Amino acid sequence: MSYYINATAPAAPSPEQLYANIDFSKLSWMEQSWANWYLWIGNPILATGLMSFLVHEIVYFGRCVPWVIIDAIPYFRQWKLQPNKVPTPQEQWECTKLVLFSHFTIEAPLILLFHPIAESIGMATWQVPFPSWKLMLPQIAAFFVFEDMFHYFSHQMLHQGIFYKHIHKIHHKYSAPFGLAAEYAHPAEVLILGMGTIAGPLLYSYFMRDLHIFTVYIWIMLRLFQAIDAHSGYDFPWSLQHIIPFWSGADHHDFHHMAFVNNYSTSFRWCDWLGGTDTKYRAYRKRMDEAKKQAKAKGMTVDEWRAYEEKINAEEEAEGHKAEALVEASAGGKKID
Ligand SMILES: [Zn+2]
Ligand SMILES: [Zn+2]
């Protein structure tokens, strides 16, 4: 694939020159649109930056819309993990404003660096055709595994004293998260945890030199879906974790927000399982499953079951508040009550 080598060519060719040797009739619609975008913008740095920003905004808010609708329809409460804690439109709007603020103030300027960095490590950007699915799939799988591990360790760091008190506490504002809250976080947290998403492709491209930014976009889209769905607050019978047992899903991360402890990874369950940081979560799940069985045997009504579920969740949350106070106290300041 010679075009990857061209990516680091020293002279800056005009947009038309970039595609001088490409036969457009052999390209797919997507590849033609890709090339036309770079030709239309006329500046590869701006074209990559703008596209990266748009992909993020469209996918993030586009994925959140169905969850906002689901939150507004009482029928779906039966699958809500903390059914008594449905976000109000006001809460959702407040959350959206902060997320948008950080997208425009922190992310937008940083994204302009993406093209020069990508080119310097041999990542293809404007080039067409795209790589084959056979090359893209294992790359994306590797990024998933890398991000999950990176997040597992850095998220635990964010739960320590000063890091928690000054940075991660913002993300823990919602003990019952919702889709839009996925990126509700301190700018430093966005940078630290965002590294897990970006560093995988950067390191990979640096060593392997066969990565296209199109593959990175697909990875980022999937990662956004993962993060938003994990914060959705809903566990449907058809949710991915019931199909792929090692997938974390909302059930895993909702517990982290409710109980403050356990479940530090993102996409997969294996890091927490291996690290012993899911024991409380698994005990909770077992307790809930057994209680559900007994409730069925006793012929409990839905309302009675809800009240019982709420009671157990309130206990877990109260324990979480204590654990949170301890962490904050370790950073100095707030006293334990
Ligand atoms: Zn956390
Ligand atoms: Zn979260």
C-alpha cells in the first residue's frame, strides 16, 4: 500500500495533486465522498479537524437522542436499573450544556492537532481507497482491548484522594447515570481517559504504519456507542451483555455510579474480574437475582418488588456515599460523617 508512504511526503501538494493518480471510477461512494470532502475544504488539517469534530458531535448526540426518548416513556421503566431515578429534562439539559461547553472549548482546538500528529506517525488521512475490512477489524479489536485496560487503571487512579476530589467527582454527580452523562466530566478527566481512546491508534500507527484514520473513526464511533450505552441506565433482555458475557454494558457501569466502588473498566468485564474489583458488584447481582426468584415464588406485585429493589439500591448507595467521603477525606478537607 504505497499511499501510506506518501502520507509522510515532505512537500505539501495542492488538494488536486493529492488525488492525481487515483481513478475515481474505481472508488466506492464513501471513498469518493471522502476524497471530495478533502478537495472541497482544500486544507487537509482543517478537513481532518472538522470531520473529527463533526463525527464526534453527530455520533454523541445522535446516540443520546434515543435514550432521551426512552427516559420520557414510562413503559421502559421496567428495564431501568434504578427505576426511581429517571433524569428530568432539566437535568438532561444542564448536562448537555456542560458537555457542549467542553466540546467547543477544549476538544475543538485540540482536534486541529490531530492531522499533523496523524501524518507524523504515518497514519493515512486523505488517502483513498480505504483499507480492507480484514485489516480494520483486528485493529479495532486491539483498540478496544487497549482502551479497556488503560481505562481500568487510570479510572482507579481517579478514585484516589486529590484526583477524585478535584477531577473525577464531577463525573460522579449522577448516582443513576443517563446517556448524556457519558462525557459529563472535568476537562482533565476528558484528557486523561480520552488518552485511552486515542493512544491505542497512535501507538499502533507509530509501530505498524498501516492505519487509516477512517478505521480510527469507526473505532471512535463504537467507543462512543459503548460509553453512552453504558451510562444509559437501562438493561434490556436484548442488551449486548446478555449476548456476549464478557461485555460490560449498562448493568456493570450503572453499579459503579450507584455504589461508587467496583467496576472500573469500560467495555469488558475481565479486568475487574481478574483484579478483584467486582466482588461487591457480583454479590449485589447475586442478591438481586435471588430476591427476584423469591419475589416470584411469593407472588409479589410489581410495586412491592420495586419498593424492595429501591431499598437494596438505597443501601448500596449509602455505602457508596461513605466510601466517597473516605476518599475525599483522604485528600484533606471534608470530614467523614
Ligand atoms: Zn468512577
Ligand atoms: Zn461513568
